[in-house]
Amino acid sequence: PDELILDIFKYFDIRDLYQSFYGLNSRLNAIVQSKKNLSLKFSSPDDMDDPYLDLFTPQIVKLIIDHSSFIDFELFSSLHSLILYSPSEDQLEQIYLCKFPYLIHLEFGIMSDKLFRRSLYEFFHCKRFPSLQTCIFHHENNAVSLNRYRQIWSNASTRRTVWSNSIDISLCSDIGLNIDEK
């Protein structure tokens, strides 16, 4: 039965699933294509060259990027979670140019001070993430910093939370944030 096959498919990476089972017969094609709420991790730029990528990008709700090369984020229209371990300037630019109507969680790995300032500023002044609830910045700074902070505010009907493991207090005044040390 299909349920047994779906249970087995849970243990496959989506790329392996498509490469192994897609195209074998119409029943398996339908089962593979019916998979929803997929997660995908790109560890290298070569991962973007997967010939099956176009088949499953609409079902990807969680995307993890572990390289700093260009990514066409417009391919991932259903994202609920986006994690960039080492965001590059090109990746950040692409994020701010795309609309992510369903994005709930956005997480940035460690980045330079310049990118961190720009990301904070553009993130707080951007209206392209209407559903965003949580944004996490992993940032280390040698300046006077808070050990961690949390800022919650209302934007239209969305409640947002921003977490950082360390932030330079001067950055907060640059973008108009009020920070309470927790």
C-alpha cells in the first residue's frame, strides 16, 4: 500500500528519492510528487544543478544553505523557513529582492560587521516578509555587547521576534531599536 511506501520514503533525502524512484512507473511518480513540506539543504553550489530540482521546489518549505554562492530564491515560493549558515552579499541582496509571503523563520549565520549592519537595517525596514515571526542573527562582535537580546514588536498583524547571541549596542541606535537586556 501507498502508506508503507510513504513511510519508507521518509528516510530518503528528497534528491535521492527523485533520483531513485521517479520515472520508474506512474504510481511511484504520483507518490513521489505527492510529498509535501519538504526540507532541502544545499551544501555546495553544485547542488543547484540537480536536474530534479524544478520538480520539487514548490514543495520545499525549509531551505538550508551552507555555502555563500548565488541562489535563485525565487524558485522557492513556498518557503516557511530559510537558514543561511554563511550568507554572502549576493545572497542577502537576492533575499531582499524576493517576496516570501509564507516565510515564518529566517536565520543568518555569522557574517561580517558590514553585512550584519546592512542586514539588520534592511530587515527591519523591509515589507517583503509579511508572515515572518522569528529572525535569528548569529553574530559575534568584540565591541561592548549584550550577551543576548530579544526584541518583540508589532508590525501590522504579525508579531516578530529577533534573537541574537551578541549585538553591539551602537547598532541598535543606528536602526532605531530599543533593547532590553534579558
